[in-house]
Amino acid sequence: MKLFKKIAAILAAGAIFTTASAFSLPTVSAEEPARHSVKYVASLGEWRYQPTTTWDDSLNGVELYYLKELIKDGDVLLVIGTGSGLKLELDVTLGNMTYLNCDTSVIVTAKGAKELFVLRDSTGIFNGDVDTAYVYENAICNLNNNVNQLIVNAKDTAEANIGVLGTLNCVTVNFANNSSYSRYNFKPNTFRMANGTITTDPANFSNTPPAAAEPAPAPAPTTPDSEYDEVPKTGDSYMGFVLLAAAAIFFAGSYSLRNKKEA
């Protein structure tokens, strides 16, 4: 029975990669970021993984084990939806981390993230240093380490609720009428935004940039509404890496089964 289950797991992983390979495969370098999605599949009652940021609902995906084996520094990760609590721990620095329709039960821990997106109607909880975090409209965001830039994109009024437990070098709040304001040099564990208003004691930050600082960051480009509402499109060419990873999984599974048979 154990042997049968192992064969089934390997074939399940192969199915998701083989399906993905049916599409056209662009030429990529080994260093190009791969794209990964994690979504709660209600019919299975568990979180599952697909090697793409365009989740295919006709497929259930595979166990999160495969994500942890395949993900590497600089890759793109999308976490979708809610369900039973997800505490995802990854030993990489992500190029792009996005939360879509998540709630407070979803917590991601990594070495860090170059870019982090918390989309509207979502909650993002992240452990790890962040270079630039983008928070949209009514999103809720807890960043539990240091943040270089925090960009809050609002409509007519800001609504976001945000906390930063580390230092924050700069926050910029952008409005739909192209107006904005920035604040700087927040001391550790002091930045708080409640319903769009910064509630930090003024003694713990500055209204003016440091003398040697670059100008305030420009407003972030509007994220598109075509793919999962507002998912940033980064690293489209990932399939070459996925196929290589799939081959490695099949080889490892075959080798393990052969050893078990010989034993």
C-alpha cells in the first residue's frame, strides 16, 4: 500500500507538469524567475500548488511539498483564497509575493521579498524583510520585519490598515487624483495605519526625507484587472524550469521506488 501511495504521488506531480507543458514553451534561461501559486481547494479541504500564477480550476494541483522543493531565490509566488490556516515557510528570498483574497489565517515566512503586493479585499501577513510593499485600497497588511518602501494606493480616501514591526524608511500614500504624501524614517515597531490614517507618534518619524535620500518613489503603475483581478504579471517564461523540475521529480521517485523494490 505504501508503495502504491508513493507511485500515486509521483504521478500526481507529473500530471500537473505534463498538462502545463502542453502549452507553447518560450526559450528561457536557467536564471529566469519561475511562477508559483498556492490555493485552498475546498473540494479537497487543503492547500494545493500549481507551477503558474494563472490558477487552473480544472486541476487540483499537487501537495505543497513540491513548491518547497522547486521554489528558488527570485521566484514569484501568488497565494489565493482562504480555508484552513496556512503557515507557509520558505527558505528563499522571493522576487514577488502577492496575496489575493487571503485572510488572517494565511501567514508566509521567507528570507525576504523584493516586491510584495496585498491586493484589495485581502490580508497579507509576511515574515521577512521587504524592499517595496504595495498595499491596495482596503487591504490589511502586517509586515513583521524591516521595510524599505511602503506604497499605499488609495482611491478618493485611504482605507488600508497596516502595521510594520521593523523599521520603515519611507511610506508614500497615492490617491486616485494623482496627489500623494510621504513620511520617512519610522523607528522600529512604530508604523501604524488605521483606516488610512497614520497613527504613529510624530516623534517616531520625519516629515522630510533624509538629506542624502532620493526623491519620493513615483506612484506605482495601476495593476491590471484581467488576471485574478489584480495579479502582477512577472516572470511569464517559467515552463522550461518547470519541465526540468518535473524530470528531476520523476527521476527521484523512480530511484526511490527501485531501491525499495531491491530491498
